[in-house]
Amino acid sequence: MSRAAVTADEGAASTAIPTRAVIAVVIGNWLEFYDFIVYTFFAVMIGKAFFPSDDPFISLLLSSAVFWAGFLTRPIGAAVIGAYADRVGRKAAMTLTIGLMALGTGLVALTPGYAQIGWAAPIILIVARLIQGFSCGGEVGPATTYLLEAAPANQRAAFTAWQGISQQLAGIMGAGFGLALAATLSPESLYDWGWRVPFLVGILIGPIGLYIRRVLPETLEKHEAHESGVAVLKHLLRFHSTPVVLAVLCIVGPTVSTYVSSYMTSYAITSLKLPPDIGMFATLCGYAAGLAGFPLGAWAADRLGTKLSILVPRIFFVLIVYQAYVLMTASGSTVETLLVVNFGLNFILAVANGGLYALLTQAFPKSVRSSGLSIAYAISVTVFGGSTQFVITWLIAALGDPLVPAWYQIGANVISIIAVFF
């Protein structure tokens, strides 16, 4: 399908989508990602509950490994649910992901710890994360595709940027819970039961998500749908494999930096020796910066072009991130330095990501758009994003170097810069 044909089908779809439907997609995506990433804010507490050890780093390392496990099923969810969205419709796919995520979150919230049920506890935790990963892998493609197909021709970056904005809102919600709990509970209560509260709240994603998404009109017409999910995947791999590979590489930098940012709570506690409430607040500041930067990046993308809006701030980020971590980790560095530097880095990244979803989604024709974006996103996030916290935790312990996150982000973002260019 030509770019002109892509433009034509997007324009036709956008005229029939009411604003309330777009809001429903964004809210559902927000809740979906909240349930998936809230784990990162309580990784230290979860590690102690499910993987008790005399060495706190071992508990955190195993907890980070379980976080990574949640990414192993994302490519499967992306392929299955992404193809389902290109065959049955975007609405049906997004309804399915909501129910699955609620199930996985409920298991995390209600499973007793190792002290109560032994090895059954970490096994159930892993199963819960696998379900969450399957659901999250299938959410991104249909939701972002829906936003693009609902967008006016001159606001595609502004509409699709809500995928990223909703993820920032999810992070703010998770960090906000963490900060409130760390500030009001004793450390003993926080480690014993307090960390479960945000997951119990997350169970509400099921009924709330299903309720708000019931109003969605469908953007995929019957004559545009494939006969089967297998047919979708065959068509994608036969005719659009190059965009899939480039999209995977484009996402490497953003996903690594995103999960370095969400790791800031654990990093502040274990590497900078700060109390949990400071770590939570640092992460909260990072997500608030992202919330501010995404709209600016989307605005630039719609007016200056997506590639330019992505490349300029990302190159600037690569040039300053090492010195930023030097400032945060220097002897005598203050909490204020940590907060300001973390805010600045995340703001620049968000500006660079503002036009990314529009660039990637438009790389695929409508017939395989959901599956193409889902699979590319899931592969990159699984291989690079999901492993980030585990690898960084291990490297910091092995090398004794708190600057590891900076080097890791530099390498990942250089890969993405090259991919975006092509």
C-alpha cells in the first residue's frame, strides 16, 4: 500500500471517531500500563517478600529478573493480540487486554510471600508477570493504531503521543502511591504489606477498563480485515519485514531509558543510599518531566517533521547523560541535584519520543498496522527494555560503578539514532 493510500484511509477513519472514544482508549492504556510498571517502584520490597536473602542485592536481582519475566510473553501477546486486532478489530483486542491485565495484577496483589507458602510464592509471581506481559504486549499496537486512525491528518503525532503520555500518567500514579505509602507507613509496614496496596487498586482495571471501552466505535472495516491471524502475520513478514526491523531498533533507546528512569527508585535506595521516599519522589519527578515533554515533542513533530523532532533532542541527550550521572553520584551531591538532573534527562527524552509513535505507526499500512507495531515494540522492549533493570543491577554490583546506567543509555540511544535516520 502506498503512503498516499495510507493517508487516505487514515483521513476517512478520523472523521467518524468521537473525542470520548479517544479518551476511553487513553484511559484504558493508562490503567493497563499502571498495572504493569507499578512493580518497578516496589521491586526492593517484592524481592524481600518473595526472595528473602541475607544480601539485599540478591533479593533485588531476583526481583528484577521476575520483572524481566513479564517481558518474555510480550512478543507472544503482540503477535496473537496484534493479529487479532487486524482480523477482528481494535476494540475487541483492547477489551481482551484489559481483562488479562486485571487477572495478572490480582495474582501479584493476593499471593502470600515466601515465608507463608515457600517456593509456590515466587512461582505464582512469575505466572502473574507472564500474564501481565502477554496483555501489555497486545495493548500497544491496537491502542496506538486506534489513536492514529482517529487523528486528523495534521495532528497524528499529537494523537499518537497520548500512548506515551498515558504511560507517564501510569508512572506518576505508581510513584505517587509509592511516595504516599513510604511517607505514611513505617519501613516495617511498607515491606510487610504496604507494597500490596497499589496492586489491589490495580485490580480495578478490569471493571473500569471494560466500562470505559464499551463506547468505542471500530476503525477497522470488515473489507479491510484478514481472514485469519496467520494470514495477518504472513502478510506482515513477507511484505513489511524491513519496517519491523527498523522499528525494533528505533525503540531500543527509548525503552532502555524508560526503564532506567523507572529503576530510579531502586537506584536511589541501593546505589545512592537514600531513603525510599526520596527514591520514589525522584522517579515521580522523572515521570512528571515526561508528561511535560511529550506534548512539546508531538507539537514539533506535526510542524517540523517526525525525524527532526526525534533526532535533535536524542542526540543532545546522548551528549549530556554521562555528565548528568557524574553530577548525581558525585561525593557531596545533594538530593536537589538528583531531582533536577533526573527531571532534565526525562524531559529531553520525552521531547524526543513525542513524534516516535507517529513515525512507527505510519511505517505500516492499515491492514497490518496493529500487528506490525505490536511485534516491533514487544521485541525491542522484551530484549532491551525488560532486561535493563536486571543488567544494570548486576553490572553495578559486579563493577562497583554507579555510572553504568549512563553508559548503557548512550549505547542504546546511538542505535536508535541510526535507525530513525534510516
